[in-house]
Amino acid sequence: GMEALSKIDIFALGASVYELALGESLPQNSDNWHRIRVEPSFRKRIPQRFSEEFWMFINDMLHENPNARPTAKDILNHPLILHHCHPSRDELQHKVLVLQQLLAEKNQMLEDAMKEE
């Protein structure tokens, strides 16, 4: 049913993220597929710009047991996603200050234009 379909979608998402991150397709046969999961040499191929947490996140989405894969809600609530999708308080305060400065500059320009008329 729909639950099985959503687990396939999660797998497809994990596969897409894997391919984008490594720049290569997932292996097609089961032996190579199994090596990705268990061989330490696979971990050495991981670009250092990606964390172990990132690769475990992908591995969870590619889990061979569909019931062990995260749900879409789990993915959206994962710390990696939350960290990158929700700005920190400092980031928000900085954005507010920048917008306030831009607004003040615009208002000054309007006032100056009105004085000239």
C-alpha cells in the first residue's frame, strides 16, 4: 500500500543523495551493494567534507529492510536537516538588522527626494 510506496520513495531519496554526494551511481549488483554497507574501505572513499553523521543518515534511508528506513517526518526532523533549514537566533537577528538598515536607507532616500520637490 501507501506505506510501502513511501518507503520506496525514502530509498530513492537516499540513493539520489548518495549519487549527488559521491558523483557516482549506486552499484547495481548485490555483492557490491553489500560492500557499501559493511566494508571499512567504503568509508575511506567518503569525501572528508561530509560527516559520518551525514553518511549514516544516507545509510538509514538505504536500509535493506524498508521498515527500518526513516519516515519522511523522521527525515524532516533529523538534526542535519533541522540545522541547515532552520537558521539560528543569531542568524535571524543579523538578517533583521540588515533589513532594518536597508529600510532606513530607503526611508532616507524617500525623505531626501521629497525635500527636493
